[in-house]
Amino acid sequence: MDYFVLVIAAIFVNNIVLAQYLGNCPFIGTSKESGVAIGMGLAVVFVAAMAAVITWCVQKFLLAPNDLGYLQTIAFILVIAALVQFVELFLKKVIPPLYKSLGIFLPLITTNCAVLGIAIICQREEFTLLETLIFSVASGLGFMLALVVLASIRERLDLARVPISMKGTPLGLIMAGLMSLAFFAFKGMAS
Amino acid sequence: MKEMIKMVVVLSLICGLSGLTLATVRQATSARIEEQVLTYVQGPALEQIFTGYDNNPVKDRKAFDTPGGPVTIFPVMKAGKLTGVAFETFGKGYGGDIGVMVGFTTDGDKLQGIGITTLKETPGLGARVVEPDFRNQFRRHSTETIALSKSGGDIQAISGATISSTGTVAAVNEAVKIFNTIKDKLPDAWGS
Amino acid sequence: MSSLWKEFSKGLWKDLPPFKLVLGLCPVLAVTKTAYNGFGMGMAVIFVLALSNLLVSLLRKVIPAKVRIACFIVVAASLVVCVELLMQAYAYPLYQQLGIFVPLIVVNCIILGRAEAFASKNPVLLSVADGLGMGIGFTISLTFLGSIRELLGTGQWFGMQVLSDWFEPVRFMVEAPGAFVCLGVLLAAMNAFTNWQRRTKGLEAVQGPVHDCKTCGMCATKPGA
């Protein structure tokens, strides 16, 4: 039951993009086509889950016992950067088809604040390892959901006649705002 | 090969320098950070519990040895005379530990009141232990038999947030136990 | 001297982040609930950006090209940890308000983007001017956005009551949806202004700056590769 609540909360109530403001750059940047959006979303789910679990272990076994908690930021970002490199190499060598579809998104992920953000949230909420895994996968899925929905909306908007100054990023942001408003309704559900 | 060595050397040098700088900054700021955390996390709870004191409880804090480990005690004084003490204990909540600051008066075995310091609960439900209606039940409460009404006490649990209410009561009882072991040492510690 | 001023001032209008150079959206949306938070975040970014540009520029001849991104990340992350510690020691309430977005400065594209696009190719003074200009521009933008949201959302400005009772605060503005809409409308207004300027010069109106990953210096290159 608790895990179920955790998943629902991470996907809908506290959606990582629409309620927690994380990962907005790729959210606006890669939401022009739904194909791209799905690829980016999958890459985030995958990397965020791995990063959250590994950084959890780093914090638990390396930083906390040595009273190095203040180095959290630097340790986490280095772990994530190295992890992304490793995943890229691994996919390239071992699963070329997957690399073909996800590979181009991997470099973008190091600077995706959703990944680092999820890892830090797990620490601040003092999650256990299992909760960390569930939370990070669910948050990644929440990111993917928001991204794919926005991409489908924007694909249709391309065909609409809008003032030229509104085209592109401004309209994308306003659409994101309306989606965020819709997701805001889930807040009432939580209590 | 030469390039490889250069890469490793440069990277390790940069990392080493950054580690050194950070350790220095950390050393220089750690005392102030501790003070700030106490002022802004524990401080507000102290203000909820006590009124009319003229010292700075965070500045005057002292650590005491108790059977369960060291506890930081915040003294509350008026005109140089110790009128009460408070310290933090933890109880199990729904989503993690609840930190409860428990205040005692020195002029008799009574609770002065409680304040919530840390809380991770379902927003809207458990968060109500923070609200005055629940907290005020502990104001001037005797230190004997603090329990929820369903266990025969007189504290009304928050409907729908039994776990948080139970956790808070457990934390308060824990504090009472600690208070009883140290209360004789208190007047000497702050010289009144 | 003139080139120094040029690099400094471009961050204040021509390449004003995040409006003209659409980078680092997360803090822009997240911490502009109030003008004060926006301003505080901006100050932290100025500190990190100016110093990271300084250090990267100083080290640009020593850092091997292959590991440059890793080096930039270490430099930026160390500075961010410094900011975290200093903020906890001297501005704890602000640290509580900004929360997770203080450590997240490290993944703000603006830091690594400027290191890669400018500081790693230019002399020290120019790089610092670039960093300071961009940082100050970012601070002004955040404070401005924060002012609008705070004013409309609560009727206050920097915590002071500005609008009196007749004004009904629009809670929408201080919540997440308001952040997106407000930034979108501001961007559109900036574009409209640019287009109006272009039309008076007899040029055709153009679409505003495109935000995709190419604007972020990191994405053109592979990190660490």
C-alpha cells in the first residue's frame, strides 16, 4: 500500500516536471516530436533509476560513514557523469539497436537536473534502497508522461496559426502551464 | 601514452585542489552552520513552547550525558534564573521520524509544552500534529501518565492520523524519562 | 577595454539569459515565487559563474581536451559546494527556501555552457567579464520574474505589502502552473518587442530564439568524450 502511494505521488501528485520544476530544459527542448520524446523519456527512466540507486549506495557506504555529507553534490554529479559514459559505451558494444534509439539522448542526461534532483530528493526524504528504486522509476515515468503528452500537443500546435512571437518556446511553456494546472488537481486527491 | 598521463595528472590535481579548498571552507563554516541550523530548525519550536524569557536558549545550550547517549539541552532563563529546559526527542511517524521539542518547567514536574521540529507526513493529515489544537493538550500537562485517550490517557488523537499522534506521545514519554534522569543536575549547570 | 565592456554587456540585453539565451529553466521557474528568492538564487549563480569562468579560463591551456568536460564539472561542483556551505552559514533561511535548487546549480546549463562556449577559448579578463555579465543578467531576469509573480500572487514585493485590500491575490501565480505561463508570456513579449524593432527597420519578423539542446553548450559535445 505504501509503495502504491509512493508511485502515485511521484507520477501524478508531485510530478517531477509539472509540480517540482525539475528537468525543464529537456522538457521544453525535446518535446517537439513524440518519437523523440519517447526516446528521451525512456533514457531518463533508465538513467535516473540507476543513478538514484548508485548514489544511494555512495551516500550510505562512502559519504555518511566518513562524515563527508557536505561533498554530496560533487560526488553525485561525478557518479552520474561517469554512469552516463559507462551506459553509453555499454549500450554501444552490447545492445547496438537500443544504442541507436537511445544513444543520442544520453549525453543530454548528465545536465538533466531531473536525474541529479531525483537522487538528492531520495537522500533528503531518507528513503530506503527499495523506496529509492521505486521512487526513481516512478519519477522517471512521470517525466516521460509529461514529455510525451506535451510533445503530442505541440505537434498539433505546429499546424495552428499563432502570432509569430508566440511560436516555439513561449507557446510550449504556456501549454506546459496548462498541463501543470491539470496535474494540480491531483494535489486535492492526496488528502 | 604521454597524453594519458597528462590527463590523469591534471584531473587528480584539480580534484585534490578542490578537495582541499572544500575541506577548508567546511572547517571555517561548520561551527556557524550548526548554530544556524539550531536557530532556524529548533529555535521556532522553542518559541512555541516558552514565552517571556530573556536569554538565547540556542547560544546557552549544553550537552548532557544520559543513559541513552548525549542530549543537547536548551535552557530558558529569566533575569539570570533558570525557569525551564527543552530538548528534542524522536517518535515514529507515518513517513519517517517526527522530531518533538519537549519543554519542562523547573518549578515542578510539569510539561511546559511541545513543538514539532521535523516531520515527514502525508500533507494534510499527519501535519496536523503541528497545529495548536493538538499541541496545546500538552501545555502544563503533568509528567505522569501521558497517553492517548484510547490507551486510557487524556490526549485526544487526531482522527485519521493515529500513527503521528502515537509517535508524538511516545516521543514525549521518552523525553520525560530523560528529564527525570537529569533534572537534579540542571540548576548547577546554569548556575541558579 | 571596449571588448571587456562588450563581453560584459552582452549578458545584460543581447544574450540576456534566460530570455534571449534560453538556458537553465528549472531554477527560473522554481525559485521565482518571490522576488527575494529569485535575487538570492541569482547571487549564487553570479558567484559560481564568475569564478568557474575565471578558473576554467586560467586552466584552459593545462586541461587536456579529452577530459575537459569532466574538469569543468569538478570546478563547477566544487564552487557549488562552497556556495552551499556559505549559504548555510550566513543565509540559512534562504537556503531553506531554495532547498534542492542550490545543489542543482551545478547542472544549470548556463555554468557548463559558458565554460565550454566561452571561458575555455578566451583570456581570463574577458571570461570573468562574460561570467559577471551573464550572472547579473540572470539575476535581473529572476528578480523581475519573481517580482511579477510575487506581486500578482500575494500583493507583496520583497515581502512588503504593496497592493492594498482592493487587490485579490491570484494564487495561481505563485504555484507551478503560474510559473510556466508567466515565463511563456514574458518570452512572447520579448519576442514581440524584438519583432517590433525589426519592423521599424524594415526587416521581416522572425520566430524567437529556439530552445533546443543546441543552445546548451554541453549537448553539442559529448561529456567526457
